[in-house]
Amino acid sequence: MALIHSTTQASHSRCLEGASSPLGCQTPVLLLVHKRPAHTQAVLAVLRQVRPKTLLVAADGPETDAQCQAVRELVMAAVDWDCRLETRFSALWQGCRQGVAGALDWAFSRHEECIILEDDCVPDTSFFPFCEALLARYRGVPDVMQICGSNLAGKSRTGESYYFSRFGPVWGWATWRRAWSAYDVEMRAWPELRNSRRLRELCPENFEASWRRKVFDKVASGRLDTWDYQWAFAKLLRGGLSIIPAGNLISNVGFGEDATHTKNAQAALAALPTVRLEASLRHPAAPIAWLEADRAYLNRVVGLPKTPLSPRALRHMIQSLCRP
């Protein structure tokens, strides 16, 4: 598609003179922006504290939109520290699916690993050293595919700074090129998996397979304009694990009418408070998913029932049977 060719976007890099970084984030940070200046400003305020040595900014269009232009000007003016700035500004509107997927492909074509933030995901500063330490620790562990900043299940283990999960929120996260190489925005492997016994084997929790089937059908058919379920699919196929911090490190302030998907400003997950993790991390013994926390995620975030005999489970079953 022409929308993702270089003729539709401007890319350049520059080095700026300035003070040295007090926190010294060495890992490239990718910031995804569109047309919300106030949200972008809140994220930039944190980035100015951590002063990443390399900042990639990917902006969806159209470039003729006044708010899109305002966000781009805001970013260019805000970066006043010693930084390599790499930009990918789209001339046309690409949408959530192609815009974000293309930006991530672009970032990982340039760098082996990245920390990723969207314009409405405001991190605690401890999110950055957390990601950097674990990117290094699990760089050569193929089963570990993502480091998350969000703890949406509200679970933690005493004595550990993080746990492993089969699920991975993307409200502030990090990964490696070797993991991102499994991503396919078109989900071409889905039709074969959809009708196979393997899907149920990959989904150990009650109702999970039917939920996955419903969502992945919408994404694969293009009825849902998004990029992140394709990433969840890539991890599912490979049995990939995500790292979840013991406390929530990201506050998503983007819930509201101007959001792409999260329209309800009163949602339980909107603008969650953040904590600060200690710099000295306490590691789990082995990369194994914590199923209790995964059940809590399915119940609290996805909305799946806890047990097969609960009222919610019965309603879910009836709805599934009535569905064509």
C-alpha cells in the first residue's frame, strides 16, 4: 500500500547539544503520536526527565490536520537534550492497524530492541531502568517476548519485582527485534489455527479459546482496526511470555471520546495510579507463567467468567450458542 512507502512520510535524524542525562536511558525509545497535544505533552514531560539517548517518533497523519501538525511541532520543540532524534511523519492517515504496525517495523529495522510508548501512556520514571535491565537479562531467552509496564491484573508476588504472564498489555512496553520478527499484521496463520485442536491446547483457561476466536476473527477480517491483537496472536502461537511488573508503572490517560478504542473515561482501568519500583530487582526463579494472575487478567481486563457455573459463564455460553 502506498500509505507505508517512504513517499508518504518524512524520516530524518539529528543530534542536539545539551546537558547529559541524569537517568541515562541508553535503549532507544519509540514514541507513537497522532493528534492529541495535551496527552503527548504529559509523556514528553517524563521523557525530558529520563532523556533517552535515542528517541524515535512516529506520527500518523494527515499532515494537513492542524492537531497532527501541532503534535509534531510540540515534539520537535520538546527535545532539547543530547539526543539522536529519528522521525517517521506520515503525510496521510494510515489508521491504528497500518500506522502502528508500520512504525514498529520501521523502529526494529533500525534497532535491536526498543521501549515503546503511545501518546497517552504516561510512565513512572522507574519504567525505563526496569525495561533496560530485563531487556539485557532475557535478551537470549526466546520464550520471553515482551516486557510490560502495566500491571492490570493487580497481582504481585512477595519478594519478586515481576512475574511472567501469557498476556501482555501494550500500554508502555519493550521488546527485541528477534521477538518482533514473529509479528504478522495480516495474521495469515490464523485460519489454520482457528479450526484446529491446537487452539484449545494453547488456551488452558475456560472460555479463553472462544474469546480468542471471536476477537481474532474480527482482526483478521479487517473489521477491527488495530495492531495489538496481532501481537497477542504472534505470542500465542509461540508460547511467548510477557514480564509484568509487581506494581503498575503506566497510567493510560487517553480514555475518552477522542480515543480510538477506549471511549469510556470512567472505565476501571482508566488513569490507573503508578508506583515506583526499586532499582535493585528481585527476579523469579524461572520464566513460567503465573496462572493465578492470568486468571485474574482474564476476569478483570477481558471480562471472562471465573468459573464455568457462574451467572456470567452461563450468559457467555448462551451468547456463544446463539451466535451464527
